[in-house]
Amino acid sequence: ATNRTFTMIKPDAVADGNIGAITKMIEEAGFEVIALKKTLLTKERAGQFYAVHAERPFYADLCNYMSSGPIVPMILEKENAVADFRTLIGATNPANADEGTIRKIFAKSIEANAIHGSDSDENAAIEGSFFFSGTEQF
Ligand code: CMP
């Protein structure tokens, strides 16, 4: 079925000037951009977004990194969006990502890994609504 996923281009990829190149790959893979903006998270808001990882050893670093510069959150729509988008971005650690994936091409490290992709339909809806109001998700 056609459904939606949520993504963010992370601070490393935005700082490198790769918003356009990454968004082009996303559109060429068949995703429709439903919502998009450039914004900056505070450390506190990054912590809320990643609350599920609060007990992980990398949580504090992750919150610092994700608030270190602007990000580009988007809501995307496609047939089988969540699973197909995770295939497009590749493994969390770019060292393990397949050739041609967004992380293989643009990510620097397991933390500065260029892009986020939701892991379920339920989380896609929660994460999208973290950044976009109802009227922005038309
Ligand atoms: P993502 O999967 O989008 O959301 C959780 C993020 O935490 C992940 O991307 C990385 O940016 C970061 N992350 C995950 N695992 C590690 C790790 N082992 N060390 C550092 N950062 C990590």
C-alpha cells in the first residue's frame, strides 16, 4: 500500500552542502516529498526526538551532534515507504552500508550517518508530527 515515512538529513550532510544531492536521490527512487523544511534542534529537543535511545551509551553524543547544525526533516510518500526508504539509505554504520546507498555515499561515521529513516509506520507518524503540523502534512 502507499504510505509515508519520515526522514531527516542530518547536520553533517547539510553542512557538506548535500541537501540537493540527497533529495534528488530520494525523488529519483520514487518518493514524493509531502513536507520539507530546514530547522535547528536544541539539545533538549534532540533528546526528546531520540528518547527511545536515552539509556544508550551514545545518547549524549547523539544529542550534541543532532543539535550541532541545521537539519532537513521531511515526510515522504511511496508504495511500501518505510521499508523501501531503509533500503535506499543503507545500514546505520556506513562501513556496513551497501554500495549506492545514501549512507555509503554521504555518511562519515556511525553517528554522523547523513540521514535518518523511520523504522515503522507508527514511528513515521510520530516522528513526522514532531516536526510538522497537521496542515503541513497534506
Ligand atoms: P538513526 O538510526 O537515524 O537514529 C539513531 C542514531 O544514533 C543513529 O542513526 C546514529 O546517528 C546514532 N547511533 C546509532 N548507533 C550508534 C553508535 N553505536 N554509536 C554512535 N551513534 C550511534
